[in-house]
Amino acid sequence: MRKLISILILIFSVGAINAQSYSVEAKADTNSILIGEQINITLQSNYRVDEGEINIIFPTLYDTINEFVEVVNKSVIDTLIPDKEDPYAFAQQQTITITSFDSGYYAIPPFRFVINNDTIETEPILIEVQTMPVDTAQAIFDIKGVIDEPFSFTDWLKDNWWWMVAILVLIIGVIYLIKFLKNRKPNEVVEEVVPEIPVHIIALEKLEKIRDEKLWQSGKVKLYHSHISEILREYIENRYQVNALEETTAEILHGLRLQNISPELMNKLTQTLTLADLVKFAKEQPLPNENEMSITAAIEFVNTTKLVITESNDAN
């Protein structure tokens, strides 16, 4: 019986740890506005990359929150490291801008995230929309009418001289075009067929150029690793049709899990992309041999996974 109780406590403890590996929140920059003013609400999901695979789906947003609150703008989802002391703690963030043209108190319902098939909601947000103050002691009067201003050609020319210049330039251009078309001799148009360069050739040329530029040797470590990461992501996206340019490192590795890539090669790719993230977001300063290992591992990954088209494949 004691053994069974111990096992149950261990299971619940593990569940509690997993439950704490990610969280969501929604914050408004203000809770009170005048009619027509705007409120920025920041949606954020917090998670760790050292506790296993993570898949985050942000709330689906439409043009309105409800019949009184409208969505003015939605930013792209950005990835950041909120704590530089903890490079494995990541966050994804999106800002939405809302407004209202009806006074009153309105509740913004919880925003719903889906993380690893778990649905998590934020706390609701209450906003107040106020009307413009009206001085009832003053008498009501009509809006002033439009004041007529006498037309002045001189003033119009000062304000619209560029129209005259544009028309003159257009007339001259039309004259030269007509003369060119009349004097042009008919020539055969020969279409030049430019062969498509394989994606691995493009990636290898870029990586060799990065190596020749000696960026990390001249102190440009962040630029060096950013270029390597960008080249690898572009190659992976074109080679495996994975949306690598828009995804995090964890999402890229998850997308490649079904590809025929050896565990050793996947481990080198993981180290290269993770080191680039740490240099970019956590200001990591790699050792010289780590800098060299990144470019070597990137070239090895491209050479090993390149798609070679043979004549037999073309015939098929």
C-alpha cells in the first residue's frame, strides 16, 4: 500500500512539473480610454526548450472582439529570451491593438492558447470607454460654415508647380518614346534559358563566403552565427519544404523528425542552431573551436543531405 501511494505521489509530482513548463498571459497597457482611442494588449506564451518538444498555437483573432470592441491591428508573433541568465527559457509574443466607439465597460474574454494539445486561457480584461466631457453650462450653437477664399492663380501655381513639371516631363518622354519606336528595327527575341541552381550549391557557396570573410575572427561573432543559421534555415526550407525561416529551432527539429537524417547529423544541426540562438538572444561568447565547428557542421549537413538528381531520375 505504501509503495502504491509513493508511485501516485511521483506521478502527480511529474505532472505538476510538466504543468509548470509553460504559461500564457495577456496584458493591456491601459484599462481606460476615450472613445476612439486605442489599447495595446500583449499576448505572451512562456516555455522552456530544455524540457522537450513544444508546439504553441496562438489565439485566432478576427476583426472584432465583440459588437463594441474592434481589432485595429495584429503584429507578427515574435520569439525572445526574457531572462538572459536562463538561455533555455523562451517566450513568444504578439501585440494586438483594439478600440471602441461606444462608451461603457466591456470585458475582453480570455484569450485561448493551444500548447502541446492543451488549451490554456488568459485572465479576462476589463476596459472602460469614456465619452468626451460636455460643458452643459454653455449654450448650444451651430457648426461654423465654410469660409470662401478668393481664387488666386499665383497661389495655386506656388502650391502646384510640380504638376507643370510632371506634365512637361511626360510630354518629352512620350515624344522620345514615339521616335524610338519608329526607328527601332525588328529583332528576334531570343529567350535565354537559365538553368536552375540546386539549393545545396547555393547554400555551400554562401557558407564558403562566410568562412572566407572571417567574421568571428574580426569580432563579429553574432553576425557570423546569424548568417550560418539563416543559410541553414533557407536550405532546410527549400530542401525539405519545412517553414524553417519562420519557425524556432525546436519547431525545425520537430519538422525534420521524419526525414532520413542520421542521429549524429541531427545532433550537429541541433548544436549549430542552438548555439546561434544563444549568441543572438543571450549574448553567448563561443570559444574559437566552437565557431569553427559551427561552419564545419553546417557544410557537412548540406553535403550529406543534398538532393542529387541523376539521369535515371530525370528519365523517370
